[in-house]
Amino acid sequence: MKTKYSKEFKESIIARLLQPQNASVPDVARETGVPKDTLYTWRIQYRNSQGGPVVVSGRQTDKFTNDEKLAVMIETAGLNELELGEYCRRKGLYPEQISDWKKSFIQGDGSDTRKAEREQSRKQSQTIKALQRELQRKEKALAEAAALLVLQKKFQALWEDPEDEKSNSGSAKK
């Protein structure tokens, strides 16, 4: 049997689950008697309805570009703690994420740039290894070809000398 909850009740529970209170779902479920699955669903629905990304334990910050992060930092620069909490709930963020973005921005720590550089370095490393393998293969082939040429010359030298002596000695006898 489904239980109907009022909109105000849902909103008060959701407010407890999000920043700044950030109460855990199992604790709220024990206090209110609302099933945990229902609370998780409400929280996800709220975050999706706000237009922000669904943030799971603060790990979705990679979805933001540097421009979007800068825009968020500018929008939140003049907000007090309560306004920042409301803003973060609307966007599905945590205040800690924004402060981390500010720190990395101040330090000039372009994580997107570093990722691109790492990716480029990895690709270059793979290319270098492939070229080194090809070079070794070609060096082996060249060494084999050189050895065959040397053997061919030795073989020709071995068989040509006696024939030259016979033809020279035969003409000398006459």
C-alpha cells in the first residue's frame, strides 16, 4: 500500500538530506519511518528537477568544463553560507566542490589541461614504442640481408677461384 506524503513534508525531508544539513538517508529513514528507497528516490528526483547534475558523493565534478566552473565560482562569490547552500541544492553541488574549484583555479591547476596532457603523453609513448618495435624489426631484417650478402660473396669466391685457376692453367700448358 502506497503512502501519500504532502509536498511540504517531502521538501522538508529533502532539505535535511542535502547541504548544509546533509543528514544520512538511513538516519532520516529511522527518524521519520519513510523507507530508505523512497528517500533516495526523492533526493534523485529533486536533483534532476533542479537542472543540475546528479552528484553522487561529490564525484561528478568532471562533468563540468572549466568555463562552467568559473561561472559557478563567479555566481557564488558574493553569497553567504545559507545562500550558497540553497544555490548548491539547486545545482546539485556541494560547497566543498566550489571551494576546491576556487583553490585549483588560484593555483592555476587546470585539471582538464593536465588530463589532456596526460592523454597526449600516453599516445606519444605508445607511438614511440611502436616505432621502436618497427625499427628493431627492420634492423634485424637488415642484419639478415647483410649476412646473406656476405655468405653469397664467400660462396662465389669459393667456387670462382678454382675455375679461374683451371682456365688459366689450361691455357698456360698450351
